[in-house]
Amino acid sequence: MFAVRPREIHFGIPFVGRNFVAEGEWPNIDVDLLRIRIPPLKRRFYNVDWRRKFVFDMQLPDAETIFEYRSKRAVIGTHRFDRSLTLTRVQNELAAYEAIALLLKVRGFRVYVRHEFQGPPRSIVD
């Protein structure tokens, strides 16, 4: 039986001027896009074509929607990093993920962005 299952990837995001990846707290600095490692292009028939193998479907609604959703989740207490949630932090996170989506698209990956949680996927146009 052949089955393809979606995978959820959690990015370890490198930030400018930091030697470590953000975990838990979110700094108010830019993502260091030069440190994000992208697999090489397929050059021979036996190499893996990573750009055809993966599709990135990123849910990036507006910051206010994310803030509202995560504020409700913070009350329940299931995610410890929602304890110090602010709208500014959500806006910074959203900007970082948008920059990563654009980087992946420019590097040849298939990237789709959803502006609503259950909305239709849209591709980034060059």
C-alpha cells in the first residue's frame, strides 16, 4: 500500500547576532536568512530532488487572528510559550515566517500560503 502523509516541520530559526536558535522566547531581531541551509540542486539522476519532494503549506493568517487564537489557548495553559504573548511578538513571528516562506520559494521549493486557517492555499507569485 502506498501512502503519503503530511509532515509538520518546526523550524529552528537562526537570528542575526545569535549563535543559537530561538527556543521559547522570541527575540525582536531579524531572521538570519543566510544561515538557513537549503539542500543542493539535483545534479545527477541518483541524487534526491528535494525541491520536488517537499511542498510547504504554511498557514499565515493576519497577526490579530493568530493573537486571538493563541490568547484563548493561553488561558487553557497547554503551550508554555503563550504565557508571555503580546501582539507585537505575534507580528514579529509572522514576519519571520513570511520571510522564510519567501526564501523557500526563491530557492525553488513549492510554497503555498493560507491566509485563513481553513482557507484555500495560494502560491507566491514571483
